[in-house]
Amino acid sequence: MTVQARRAHPYIPNSEPGVKAAMLAAVGAGSMDDLYGDIPEALRFRGKLNLPEAIPAEAQLKRTIERMLAKNTSCEEAVSFLGAGCYNHYVPAICDEITRRSEFLTAYAGEPYEDFGRFQALWEYESLMAELLDMDICNVPTFDWFQAAATSLRMAGRYTGRPVALVAGSISPDRLAAIRNYCEPVMQLELLAWDLKTGQLDLAHLKAQLTGQVAAVYFENPGYLGCLETQGQAIADLAHGNGSLLVVGTDPNALGILAPPSQYGADIVCGDIHTLGNHMHFGGGMGGFIATRDEEKLVMEYPSRLFGISRTDVPGEYGFGDVAYDRTSFAHREQGKEFVGTASALHGIAAAVYLSLMGPVGMRDLGLHILQKAQYLAQALGALPGVKAPALDAPFYKELLVDFSSTGRTVAEINEALLKEHIFGGKDLSTEFPGLGQSALWAVTELVSQEDIDRTIAALRAILGGN
Amino acid sequence: MASQHSLERPLKVRTAFHQAKWDEELIFELHKPGEVGVAVAPAEQGVAAAVPGLAALPAPLLRAQAPALPEVGQMRVLKHFLRLSQQTLGADFTVDIGQGTCTMKYSPKINDVLASSPKMARLHPLQDERTVQGILRIMHELDLYLREISGLDAFSMQPASGSAAILGMVSIIQAYHASRGEAHRDEIITTIFSHPSDAAAAAVKGYKVITLMQGEDGLPTVEDLKKAVGPRTAGLLITNPEDTGIFNPQIQAFTRLVHEAGGLCGYDQANLNGIMGITRAKEAGFDLCFFNLHKTFSTPHGCGGPAGGALGVVQKLRPFLPKPVVVKAEGEEGEGCRYRLDFDLPHSIGKLRAFWGTAQVQLRAYAWIRALGAEGIKEAAEIAVLNNNYLLKKITRIKGASAPYAAGRRRIEQVRYSWEQLHRDTGVTTEDIAVRMADYGMHLWSSHHPFIVPQPFTIEPTESYSREELDEYVGVLEQISREAYGDPGTVKTAPHRSVCHHIHHDDFDDPKRWAITWRLYQRKHLPEA
């Protein structure tokens, strides 16, 4: 056989010249320019885009990009103690198997009659999260914890008709920036004082700030600095006594062992599902959740999709669909609640698979493992001369503040030396929280072994001893 | 050969199609006490023995009762979700052109392979920059490519979707005016055929929203804009081509009028696919724009994300971008140069998303651009437009279907059609037809609300489908039109070959009956449980 000289781009079948000519003829156009007749010549870009030469051959494309990616060092190739909102947890093979399925990966916005599985999987995600969080309702995922927290506060604002949210001051500055941008100018944020020694919220300050304008009190548990807040119920009582809602951010990964915030009075719980079966992806693996009780007034304030289960014409058959769709901006544009659109649904499906695999036993084992590992790390770091770990006097789960101020070394210097040993030291907080001195946030997951910690401690001992 | 190129050849319709129907349980119904899907290793003995564990935590912080998650063995969990996946009509399986405005083009598999590399998937965002030079380079070069495609001067990849990018545009518009002492500008103008989020995200930022309705040709009019614009105008958010697929030739007049009033112009380029390399935001006079990486730049839609909304601005607005952007180290060129995160954006709106956006999505978009190059990108746009006009010709011949507005004019990448005539003749609605499409393995979406076009449906073929596949889709529409006229009951009682039958929607809007989770379902519908 002879191979035709003319060929189409693999992604563009109708670029084959014969087909293209026939289709132009079919629509009665002499040239492509005829199809763009509505675009004034002054707006036509007649140059050639300054882009690299095309790489239509897949093998060559793969090699080109793999060579670029080869410049990255993954957490598989190092020991990582980085956390601060993103964690190197294990992702079971079945999570990857399911999220790479073409059916889920390339579906989008179909109705239950063609996307039944997508609706069921996300409904099961909502349901599994509700059990983990011990709440009635969880939404289809939003972008990330940032968005989930911001929307939770806006929901509280509409629910109470009040414009102010009080936010624990120990929050991550990045998360605060995102919440601020999302809430202002419609809502105002005020920061609550916290104890620099214990990381705990300052209840006296909270009491003083609780006015008739306050829609919500927001804190995180575990907090950004790793501390567990031990005054949850007291904060809830103060907020409720003021007619405000309590909004708590949490890491669902911890809830096999930690009490879910609903059990100490949270009205809205939010956080990130990245830690449930999703890869880090350089920070792209995030997905936010919002959970509440089943109270109509509160449910009607969700901007997100809420999938529900129902019946069909055939007895015994399940059906799924959108609950209270009329809330959304899809239904009513600017009159809807905030806005809804594409967010992180696939990460929700991964989380559903993860929670189904783990079950209550897996979540408990995981939580306990991580807790013990973090305690071991804290002990080992704290035994190093001049190192205070944990630097805050509070219980912690998988992350802790470590103060290197008394070592005479900066966190930057220490991390630089660790990097030479293929160890990613904890996040340097000396810029974000200058009041904490030369402190860093160190995190562990179940993927950090005792040997990894022992080797790291030995390296640190050498680094600090060389002072 | 000639007959193959004719509009009249017989069309294939998959009348024997039936969706997978596993009659699968809910995951909770698979619960078997004692089973587990994955085993988690306990901490090493040397660790467990050395630490207090749970005893270190105050009792109120401990979970008293285990969560009622189902206990299911590994293979059964796998099977469950595989079955659910088979009951989902991914774009890879169908001719997914019925979700107009969403640019359901082919997502190349090689890009998924690259994105799942540990060199991508297992990167922590706070790693030392020297250990992530590969991904930083990709993010930076993607920025450069998008500058070229838009003509604008800087991009942030941080927004995680089109709506997030719209919020970013509105946030920058607000911060810009505030920085100039013009915070009194409290109105955003948009158009009815622009995405609902253009209006909704503006309202999130406290703006009064003014929506321009369509004129006779389906486009907003300069006269209406003149009435709307004024000293309170903060900005314009507009799609072009609008969701009708009609390009607004007056777009420069729109941006000029808004600029004369002191406002900024944000281009919603969700509908970019037909005009890549053909016309740019810069020449149209825009100050901001965004591209959907998951639409125009091919990254998979993932059941609704993760996605990417690349947000572009002109130079004077660069200081307002969310932090950080990726830059190349000063003075360095070529293979050995260094990339870093630049947080020096003095008027930054702060953060729109955690860390640096969806890097795995950015990588895929980058790979897609590299695969096509300048000529391929222009060709993708042109073929998308050719496919669309080919469909326009064929769909408007279907009994009961029409393409309102701008009769006789070309459309860009999509068309908002109407079943108004068919509905009038047969009583069959666009929603009925959408359901019936599922019986043929196809998807049809009505359109965004409100339904300005009566009984609407929006078709966007993209460049990904062959002529035969486009014909097949048209064949299904024709088949259903015939059914509507001959046997409307079949259409109105659809689906017939779906996973499930007609779903009862009354539960979804009744607070006493809605069951958003398993526990609510048990409480409200299984009282014996």
C-alpha cells in the first residue's frame, strides 16, 4: 500500500485536507476566512503565534516533557517533613485505578440518565464524609479548604444576617488572604488573639469581640501551627450564646481518632479532602468540603451542588439528582448563592474510594500511626540541643511547631544542610510568624519511617553540632 | 467518494445501544463487619513503645465512637467503583458535543500519563525551588504561551476553574479602583449570554450587576451599553463569541466605551476555542481575560474538576495578580536557567487557591500546546469553526429545530439552537430530548438558565471529532425528531435504555424528604433502620 502524503494532526481528524475541502464545500465557504466574516479585520491576528514548533509525535512529546520533569525531585526520592496544608500520604492503588478510568476522568456535566455512576459516586462521597464528620450533610467538593472556609463564613453571614466573622489569628496567612478576598467587602473579618505559648484561642478576647454583628467564629482543629484546640466546646458555647455559628476547619485524615468538630458544637465544618486518597500534585491535589446539619435554612445557603438519592418509576431502583437546585447561580445567576461551577469532583471520588477502602478500622489505624510518629519525631527533635519541639505547649496530631532559635542557626541554614542529605525539612515560618523566632512546621505521615526520622535526627545533630 | 462528502449520506444511529446496568448496591449496603479494603501498617514497635499515643490527648479531643463507614474487602470496593464508572458516560466514549460552552474536546491520554508521574504527582508545593525546576519551567512557559495567545502581559495559573478566574478578574477590578481612590465604582456590566458566574462572582464581591439583554441579532447592543455605563461602572465582564456562537463585531466599541467611563474590561474567554490564533484579547481592548485549561487546552473535566482557569492581565494590572507567579531568574536564558516563585506583587489580591493552582492541569495544557504548536493551534480553532458551521447546516434542516438570531451568518465555535417549533408541534421539550439522547449513548444539554432561547440546546463540536462522528450525532437528533413527530410518547417516557428509569424529582426539593447522604436516607426513608 502507499501511504498518503497528506495527513491530519492526530488530535484533529478533519484537518485531513480532503475532508476539510469537502466540508468547506458543504457549508458553501470558499476558505476558512469566509467563516470568520464577523471578525473585523482590525481584530484579526495575522501573524504567527510565537510558540515552539509542534511535536505531533507522541513518543517525542513524552520524551521532551519527561526530560523537564526529570529536573524535579519527588517526595519518593527524599524524606519529606513538609506539611502546612499539603501532606505526603499514601494513595492506595485503587484510588488511582478509579480516578484514571476514562469514564470518570472525562465525564463532566451529564444528567443522571447518562452519568448515573458519577452521581452515585459523589453521593456516596457526601455520605461517607457525613459519617466521618458525624454531620448530616456534605457538599460536592469545592476548590479547596480556602474556598470551603470562605464559603462557610459567607453561609453563616446569610444565615444569621450578620456581617462579621471572627477568625482565630493563628490561621495560615495564605488561607486568611484567600478567605479575606472572598469575603470582603460583603463580610468583614476580625482576627482573634491566641496564646503564643499554647497556640490556644484567647477566650477573653473572643468574649470581648462577640457582638450582635458577629455571624461566625472560625478556628481550625488541628490548627495551622499543628496545635489541637482544647477549648472547642467552650468556644462553641460562647458563639452560640451570642447567636453566632461556630465554623471549624479540620483535617478529615485525623478523624479516625480525633473527635469530629460537630461533637463539640460546630455548626459548619470545612476542610480539605486532599488527605483522603489524593496526590499532592505540587499543591494541585486539593479539594474542599463543607458539612452541616440537615436544617432547611442552612442547607439553602450552600452554593454548591448537593446530590440526593431518590426513587424511580421502577420500585426498588435508586435515582439521583440535584437537591434544591434553585439555590444555585446556575439557576439564578447573581441572585443565586455565591457561584457554582467546576471545582474538584474527581478528588471527591478519590476520597469516596479511600474511605470505602479504609473503613473505620483503617482510619483509626492510620490516625494512631501518624499520631505516634509525630510524637516520636517531637521527642527526637526536642532532645537535640537548643531545639524546642513542640514549641507550643499543646497536643498535636501530625504536625508541630519546632523552634530552632536557641541553636544559633536559622531554619533556612538548617533546611539547606538537610537538603544535601535528601531531606526536606519543615516549612520555615520565620517570615510568616516572626514572633515565633526561627521556627518551622514539621509534619509526618504514615510514609515517614522510624528509620527516616532517626537518620534525620542524626543529620540534624551533625548540622547543629557543627555550630 | 463524492457520496461520502455529501450531506445526504445515510447516518448511523446506535439503536441497539444500552447503558451498562449493574444494579449495583450503595457502598453502605456492601458493609460486612470485619472486612477491610486496605491494611494500614502500625507504627514501628520502636516508635509505639516510646510514645504516649492517644494518652497524650485530652479525652474530649478523642473520638468516642468509630465513624459508621462501611467495611468492605478490597476487590469488592474496586468492583463497586468500576461498575459506577461503567455507568458514567465519559467523553472518551461518546460524541460529546452536546455540552456546548464546555469545549468537550479530546483529552490526550499521554498528558494523563505525564501528569501521573511521581515527578508530578508526588511533589510537595513547598519544596525547595531547586528540587522543582521542571514543573516551575512548565508553569512559566505556559504563562508565556498564553500571553502570546491573548496578547496580554502576565498570567496567574492560580484560579482552579473558570468561575474562580472570573472571581479573580472581579477582585482585581475592585482592588485596582480602590488603589486609585475610586472605590465608589460599584457596578459590573455583563451580558445575558455570558456565563452565569460572570454575574454571580461579581455579586460575591458586592457589586451591583447590570445585565445587557440581547438585541435582534442575539448580541448586546452598543446603545444598551451606553445607557448602562457611567461613573459607577467598575468594569465589563463579557464573553465573545457569546454563548450563541455569534461573534460581536462591535467588541472594540464596547471596551472603548467602558474605558472612557473609567472602567476595566474583563474578557470571559471560555469560548476561546474557535478564535485561538485568529483574534486576541489585546486587540479587542481588554485589560483582563481568562482561559479554561480544561476546555480550550484539552485537560480532562474529571466529573467537574480539578480544572484550571488561567487569568491574564495587562502590565498595569500585574501587581494585582494573586501571589505568586513563576518567573525566570534575572538575566538567565537557555536550558540552564533557573525558575522561581515571585511573591513581589505589591497590590496583590492575595490568594485565590491553595499554593500555586492545579499544577497537574497546567502540565497537561502545556503538553497540549507543545503537541500542536502555533499552526496546530490555529488549525484546531479553524476546524472547530468548520465543524460547527457544518453542523449548523445539518441541524437546522432537522424538523422542529432552528438556530435563532443572525440568520444566514456564520457562527464561531458553537450554536445555541432551539426546539421551539418541535415543542409547539409535539409537546416534546428540550429536556425530554436530552433524556432520550441517553438511550442512544449521547449527551445533550439544554443551556444555562434563564432560557432566553426557547427550548434551547447548545452544540459545540470542537476540532476533535471526525465528520462521520458529527454525522452520527446529527443522525441521533434526527431520529429523535422523527420520534417526537411520530411517537412522542417514546420520547416523553425516556429513558428506556439507561441505568435507571424516570427519576422522581419531588424528593429533591422537599426538606422533609431530601436525602443528601446515606444517614439522611436511612432517617427519612428507612424508618425501620
